Amino acid sequence: MKTHQSRVKLIVQSPSERNTTVWLPYAVAFAAARGIARETHFAVILMGPYGTARFNYSGAGVVEWNEHSTMPGTTTRFCERTTVCI
């Protein structure tokens, strides 16, 4: 029996500006995105049901909250040690 596991969209951009898109389970997506941003890719974007997180080279970044969140239209910064539920 297959169980439904919620996933979020991860988009990574390499220095050559080629994008790769994958879908990851919620449980690992934020940590994976942060690690990818720190180690290998030029830009990392994680798109969840409540917002979009953009990571920089240090693993920190910003979340742009959408209309399904409790803070629509707000942008929140996070540090490299923070996990955000998007």
C-alpha cells in the first residue's frame, strides 16, 4: 500500500544558469535546500503551500508568504540555523 506523502517543489540553479526541479518530502526539504545552497548551487528556491523560500550561499535567506499563510504579502528573513515551515 502506498501512503501519500506531502512534497514541496525545489528549484536549483547552477552557475551556468541551468535550472533543475525536484519534488521532496516536507521532512527533508528545508535541510536539503539549505545544504544545496551552501555546497553546490548558485540559487535555491523552495516552494511550499504557504510561501516561497529563497536561500543564499550561507543557507540563510528570505520567505515570501502567500495568500494561504497567516502573513500574506510579508517577507521574512531567516538565518542559516533556522528552519521555516513554508
